Amino acid sequence: MKFITNYKSLSYKKPILKCQILKEETLDVSVPEVEPDILRVITTECIPMLRNKESEGGKVTVSGMCDIIILYEPEQGEGVKKVTTTVPFSYTTEAEGADQDSYIVAQVCLVSADARSVTSRTVAVRFELMYLIEAYGQWDITYLAGIDGSDTIQLDYGKETLVLPQSVTERTFNITDSVSSQRTDEILCYNVTMETDELKPVGSKIVVKGRAVTNVICNYEGRPFSMKIESPFSQVVDTDRDIDAEKYVIKLMPTGVYVTLGYSEESSREEISVEIHAVAQCVAYYEEVIDYVRDLYDTKTQFTFENKTERVQSLSGWN
């Protein structure tokens, strides 16, 4: 008698790393020679921008750049002055199984930033970044779904409903916007936040709608004033499946931010232009129902059935 075993396979993106790390950075910034001495520091802005994600040899590295803007009151004269610099950031962590084919999802968020004057020409800056890093690897599971060829074999089936990350993809995009401003001498500082308003699956794609909110502080004749620029966007992120996802997580991260002052011939007014380069990272989860042979015995023939245990990290608490 010949038994015919029916094996099935299940492929998904296995989580190999999920971590949340707070890291502090410090640096000294010098005032350019053309600028006056510092009387006191007013405020500090720090804008983290993601530039690179790497995985190799069991390690994952996330890196980028921070634009830092320091506003201060000068010792001589009136108004507000600024000092700017750009500094790199990087974090490396162990991730067993991570290699060049791993899928990395990362967000780097500013937690706090402050500065103090060490001398009249030097500012000490301290800022904290929160690293939210996930890594996924391709994983395959093979399980016994049935046995054909004998009426004497009794099968005990088990059923599991799994919600697994089946797709990890990303989409880079740009946001451009401009607004007319009252008379402006210069842009002093700015910050950017990206907000998601709506996520909608359409076949194998996820439509992401949101807003980039840019808060700008400008200067006119020594008097600062603020503006808020809300730039709506809509982007489509592909997944690698042809069915709708049951659940999906989108993480947005700027990769470059440029806020400039110009003149609009059309309105005959000063114009503030915003250009944001960003990446939308998508983890899409799908429901899989598997029926597998949990145990068996034969009413006529005695043989040994070996069970194999496979740990599957299904999404918990999903409805």
C-alpha cells in the first residue's frame, strides 16, 4: 500500500527584529565670524531625516542627517540671529538572521532638543532621537495537510488562523508647496511633521492620504512671526500580493526638507516654498487559515508519526 502525503507551504515575512531605542547626541556649534556674539539662546530646532537602512551579517544599521537650527538673541543690536548645522546620526543593533535580503522598516523621531551657550561664540547642543526599527526576513513553512491512499488511516486535524506580515514594501515621493507671505527678510527656523489621514487598500495597493505640516518662523525688520503650511499628499504604495490586506501599517519618514524664501511675480509678494522628500514604508498583514494534520493512527498497521513544532509570529489581538 502506498501512502500519498499532501504537503502545503506557507511563505511570509518573518519578524527578526523589533526594537525601540532612545539615543542622546551632543555637539558644539560655533557662531560664524560674521554674526554677533550670543547673549542668550532662544530656541533649538532639530529635524531628523532618514537616509539609509542596511542589514548584513546579523546586524541592522539605520542612519541619516539632522538639520539643527539655533535661534539666539545677540549681545549687540536687536532682533534674532540664527546658527545652523547638519550632523549625521546612526544606530546599529544585533539582529539574528539579518542579511542583505532582509526588509527594514525604520522611523527616527525627535524626542527633545535644547542648547545652551558655553561661551559668547559657542553653543552646546543636546538632542534625543527615538529609533523605531523593524527587520523582516523571507520565511517558508511546510506542513502536512492530508494523506491519501488508505481508508484505514484516521487523521486528527488542527486549524489555525494566522495574521502574518506577507508584504514589506516602500515608496519614495516628493511634496512641493508654496504660500504667499507678508514681507519677510529671512526664514529663521522651521520644523516638519507628517500625518496620516486615511489608508485605503485597493487590490494589491495601499492608498495613503495625509498632510505634511511645516511650521515656519520668519523675520521681518527684526520682528519674528510664525506661519503654518499644510501640504496634503496622496500616494500609492504597492504590496507584493494581489489580494486586499486585512491590516497594514504605514510609517512615514522625511529624507530631505528644504524651506526657501523667494519672490512671486504673479502675486508680487514674498513666497515661502516647501519641498519635502519622504518615504512611505508599508507592512501589510494577511489572514491565512491552515488545516493541518495534528495526529494520526492506522487501524491495521502500527507506525510512528513524528510531530514538528514551528513557531509562527502571528499578529495578536487582531479583529
